[in-house]
Amino acid sequence: MKFFPLIILLAGLCLALPGVQGQEPKALSDLKALVERQRILLLRAERADHPSAIEDLREPLQRLVFDYERYLRENPEEVAGYVSYAMLLGNSLLEERGRAVALLMKANQLDAHLPLVKNQLGNFVAEEGQPLMALNYFLSAVELEPTEPLYHYQVGTLLTAAREDFLKSGEWTREAIDRSMHQAFEQAMTLAPDNLAYAYRYWESFYDLQQPDWNKALAGWRALEERMESPVERQTIRLHQANVLIKQGCTDEARDLLATVTESVLTGQKQKLVAQLAEPAEE
């Protein structure tokens, strides 16, 4: 179960979290330096094009770990230090999730009103197969910062990915899951109107509903196509439009639309829809 990664600017983390501004200048500057080193190393890892480049990062990452340990010994009440260190340990380069969760729990104990801590705890717990507990963390993040689209997106993603777990719990009905999931994606899109990824996921969520409003979905996909820049992006959205048209029984219109999809990378997806057009209509 994979979730949208926590989006933070590591360079600004020590200023974004409460509790740091009142520290002595040395504590603040030390944390800034650690966070900046972390940002640079993780960026280098992301851009690495060969395994040897990753291996070259092992030693500086280990030094960074040692320096974080020393920093927290010297500043045991510093919430931002626990959070940024947890983000490092939870990264796939180190994959020390147990320690990362413990650090986030400590941060949550020191300050229970940090939405990004709730969100990341939700990520870890969800990926460990505890979606109901994860939902509580995500909802706490939403409550603490309702204008952050990422937190709403996380709720929608969790309800979609772990639908069966929620149904088996007996605490949720399919209707309640659909409604909450759909509203969460819509809220993320509304709060970040320029984010095409959020918009795409909202219109895609119509496929997950038992009783989707296909007319609304079709209008949404058509509007989204107009915002796309490349031919591949625009034709990808047309595939969704054709899919919806097929579900509505508008096969001629779907066939005409599919004829405009000419990008070779979309051939496989296009052929699946063409095959659906060849299937006999359901009674």
C-alpha cells in the first residue's frame, strides 16, 4: 500500500515547525545545517543514475545520522529535529522505519498539534497494514490544517486502497466509503486548483464509485484535456473520455474519439478500449 509522499521543503522545515523560533541561535543554525545537508544528499540520491553513485552517499548519510543523534542529545525537546531526522531514517536509502516511527511518536508527544507529523505517522502505519489507525492520523492532519490539499488526498487514497479492510471492520458501509473518498479527492482538487495531479485523481475516482455520475465525469475529463500541454497528455485524457462514453453506451462517439488517439505509447490502452467496443452490449 503506497501513499503520496510527504511534501515538505527540507530547507525550510526548521522554520515551518513551531517551537524552533524560540531556540538559541546556535540550536537553530545547527538544525538548519542538518536539514540542508539532508536535502542535498537526498536530491543527489534522486538524481543518481548508477548504483555506484548511491554507494558514494552511504558514508555522508551515516555521518548525518551521527550528527542528528548528537543534536537530539543536546536538544531533547526540539520537535523539528525529531521530525526531520525521522524523514531521513524513513527514506528508502536507510529504511529504518521503526526508528523513524519512534521519532515521530516522540515529536507527537512533545507537540500533538503538528499536522505533518500526523500525516507521516499515517503513512507509516498504513504501509504496515493498519489502515484504520492510519485514517485517524490522516483525519487529525486534516482537522489541524484543513486547507492543506495533501492531507485530504491522503484520506482519499487510503479509503480507496484499503476499501476491503474498512468494509470488514463493520464500521463502514460501501456508500460511506465512496462518499468520503470522493469528497476527499474533490477537496484536494478544490484547494489546489492548479495541481493537475489532484484534478486527474478526482476525475479518476468516479471509476471507484458504485453509482458514478458519468455525465459529470465526462465533462470533467473534457475540461481537463484543455489544460494539458503535450499531445500524449491530451490523448491520455481522451482515452478516459472514451472509456466514460463506452460506459454510457455511446459507442459511436467513443469510436470517433479513439480514432484521434495516435500516440504510439498509448496503443495498448487504446486497444483495450477498442476491444470493449467489439463486445456485445449487456442486456
